[in-house]
Amino acid sequence: MSQADLSIHGQVSRSEATEIMTAPTFSVPAKKMAMWLFIIADSATFAGCLVAYGFIRNATPNWPRPFHGIGNVALMTFILLTSSLTMLVAVRAAQAADKAKAFLWMMITAGAGILFAILHIREWMRMIDEGATLFHNPWGTPLFSSLFFSITGLHLLHVTGGVVALIAVAIRYQGGRYNADDLEITGLYWHFVDLVWMFVVPLIYLLNLSH
Amino acid sequence: MTTADTHKDAGMTKDIIIYVCLLALAGIQFIIAYQDITAYQMFQRMMMVAIVEAGLALFFFMHLSDNRGLRWFVIIFTVAVIFGMQYGWPDSNRLINGVPWAH
């Protein structure tokens, strides 16, 4: 019996077996699957941070509530949610082979990300002006500041990385090196950053609002 | 208008509806923040809204609803890991209620 005639349980030929073994998992292309695996791992990272925050907040009496208004965080949420929509417009334009429109909407999304980061840094500067640092704050337990800057900082790092990725992918797409699939994969990451913010806002900001 | 254009418009309309729903849900979280309820009740309500928001973003913006196998793969792994992290709560409650120096 030749190598080519080898079969598994006498039913599947070698070539069919090879095809099965090399087929993309869940029919998802490798690059997209890699992004999903990254998202699963990263959601565990954020969940770990937020659960640790919940553990400490729950175990600490007289937890500070230093936020007086919701204006800035509401605006940041609106910008990030809107940037998810503009990302979808870019991906749909790319799938319709409208290169100029896709590039424009990618840049608008990146612009929204930059605006979000500026507002975030403004929020940080206000907190720092009030005396909050990574290891100290004037409202009680220093753990508040540590957790606030760590968790929002980790998210800001993801936004910054996302903006760099959006610009890089848009330029390469414009130059013909990337295609609509690459834009869709970058979009997955951007929507994930938005998704994480949906949990950061209530836990870090809204639950610590002074009434 | 071609069939492709019709599909594209229908897709975009759905995206805009989901976007408006997400904005509305985010608004509800802000309203909950101003309700006269305990921090625990506030936490429960806000988390319920956040989970619905996350579901909408995952299923429609990230198109997880299009692929059944991938959907279960992502949900099972993520939920299992997040549930696994909840082991610390009894100790957190013990620290605030059960130790001699509590309160």
C-alpha cells in the first residue's frame, strides 16, 4: 500500500485528512483567529484588574468617591462608541472596494481615538492637580489612586496602541499592502477597546461618584 | 440600486440601530449612578446593563453571531476565566465583616 493510499479508519484518504488538519479553525482565517485569541487573553487581563479592584473596594471601609460630575466621562464614552460606528463604516467601505472612503473613515476613527486620549489625559491632570498620585490621594485610602491610574492607564495604553494600529493599517491599505480583511481585524481590536470601556466606566467612575 | 447596495444599506442601518441602543444603554448607566440606592444595588444594575452592552457589541459590531463555532469558543473560554476569578469574594467579605478589626 502506498503512502497516498493510507487511510484513517479506512474512510478518509491521506489528502482528505491533510485537508481537514490544515483547514482554518471554525473556518476563520488565521490572522482573524489570532486576533480573537488575543482578545480572549486581553479580556482576562482586564477582568483580573477589575475583579482585583472590586475585591479591594469591597474590603476597604470608607472608600473615596472623588468624582463630582459625569460630563467628561460621558463625552469620552460618546466619542468611543461613535468611533466604533465609524470603524464599521470604514470596514464596509473597504469590503465594497471603496479605498478612499475606507481610508477617510479609518482616519476619522483614529482622530476620535486621539480625542478620547486627550480627554482622558485631561481627566488625569485634574486628578493630579487635586493631589492624587499613584501612591497617594487626599481622599483616604491610597489604593483608590493606585487602582484608578492602573486600570484607566491600561485602557489608555490600549487606545493609544489602537490609534497607532489604525493609522498604520490605513496607510498600508491605501498603499495596497493590506486588504479589507486586515481592516476588519483591526476593527475587532478597536471594538474590544470600546467593550472594555463599557465596564470601566460604571466600576471606576460611576460607582465612585459623590452625591 | 443593486442587490449588493441593498445589502450594504441594510447592514449599515442595523449598525446604526445597535449604535443608538449602545448609546441609550450607556445613558441608562449614568441615570443609575444618580439613583438613591445602595452601592451593591447600583453595582448589580450597572453590571447587567454593561453585559447587555457587551453582548450587543460582540454579536453585531464584532460579528460573533455569524460564526457559531467561534461564538461558543469565545464565550466558553472568556466566561470560564472570568468566573474562575470570582473565588476571592468570600475573603473580601471576610476582611470587611469577619475579622476582629472589621468596621
